[in-house]
Amino acid sequence: MNPDGRLAASGGYDRGVRMWDLNAGTCKRVFEGHAEPVTALAWSPDGRQIASASRDGAIRVWSVVSGKCMQELNEHFGAVTALAFSADGRRLLSGGEDKAVCVWNAEAGKLERTLRGHKGAVRALASTPDGKFMLSGAAEGADAPLRLWALKTGQFVREFAPHAQGVTGLALHADGCTLLSCGEAPALYAWLLDWDLDAGAEPAAPAKADPFGFAPKPMARTSKLMPVPPPPPGSTTRAPVPPPPGGTTRAPVPPPPAPGKTGAKGKKNPFEF
């Protein structure tokens, strides 16, 4: 989805990238050029460009206005499986099945550096709001870590938050302190990133394990997904979801009052239009 929320982009097995008008529900443009299915997409912070990646190993940067391919970037060996722009739009980040993370100069289309350390295909990337750091996650099997990097130097800072299985998605809040991560295991994790960004953009010494004063802490609202049982035969009401082990049962939500009637305390039915 673009920054103002009015447009969205999609890609798939037809090898094309489609741009959609969310208000009208129509396809406004189709970008074509990949030789294999599209595997990742990213929208630039200014909304003027869409980056797409494919199993063919190529990254293409498209102009939203003209529909033309502005850049074709080739550095990965194998499919490219993750894309993200830095928050300031100056860099494009890519990860692939070659276990590498590439940092590109988004304006010049030049490779700045390649970051290595993951033991599996890189599936998720995220940049901090100040554009100084990035996070990467990969399909590394048991105890898959997230890795934190300094964007300016490419230096590895630390790894944290091991998942039971591979990491497949990352989302960082605009405050730069709340991180959501998900993986192949049926769980969603929320992390409080307790760090001091004013501690310096450059580490004092490579030997220090944490030169940025970074200390990730798991938040209490981490939860696992629970299956929803089917409704009883002949009923349209879904059975309540069982609580997680050791959890508490939530009170059922009462149905809305019938049209024309009032609910509690004489309030008008909010579901009547």
C-alpha cells in the first residue's frame, strides 16, 4: 500500500505487478518485465516508485507516474524474497535465497554493500524510522534470530528474539520502539526495542557486543493463534474460542439490539443505519 493509503500493489505467478485504486476497486496500471513470478514488493516512502522482486533474481524499480522501469538491479543468486525501502527513501534493501542482504543506493541504483550472516533465505526486512538501522529475518529453522545492522556502515550489531521456526514477517512501528515479528510457527511476537538512538551512529569499538545500548525485551501481549471451532449443526453462531493454556475466558459479546430498539441506558442502536 502506498503512503497515503489510496493505492496498492500486488504481484504473483503471472509475473506482472498491478497497481490498484482502492477507492474505485480498479486496476490502474500493470508493470511487466519479470521473467518469473513476483516474490516481493515495496513502495517508496514518497509514493512515486514501486520496487518488485522475482524468482528470476532481478529487482525492478518502476515509476508510478510513467509506468516505466527505471532501474533493474541484479546481484542476488536465486530468488529475491524480501524488499524494503529505508524510511528516508535513500536506500533499497533486498534479501534472497542466497542468504544475503543487499543495500542499494535507491537514487543511483548502485550496490553499496552486501551483508551476510543468516543461515537461510532472508524473508523479512524492516528499517528504523530514522534510517540508521535495519532488521532482517530469515528461514533458518529452529531458533531463527533477527539480526540488527547499522545501515551507514553495514556493521552487524547483534541478534535477538529467536523464533521457534523461520522468520517470515517484520513490522516496525513509527515510534521505532515496537516491533512485530511472525514466522513459520503459528505465533505473533511483539517486542519492545529499548534503545538509545542518541548513543551514537558509530560503535566505539567492534569488540563491544552492544555499542548502541540496544536491549530488546519481549512484551506481555505476545500470543499464539488459537483455532476457531466450527458452529454447532444448524446454528449460525460460532462457538466461543477456547482460551490459551493458563489463560482466562473472555465474556461473550452480546448481539446488537433489534432495529428500532434501544440498548443499555436508553442509547440508540449503533448498528441501525
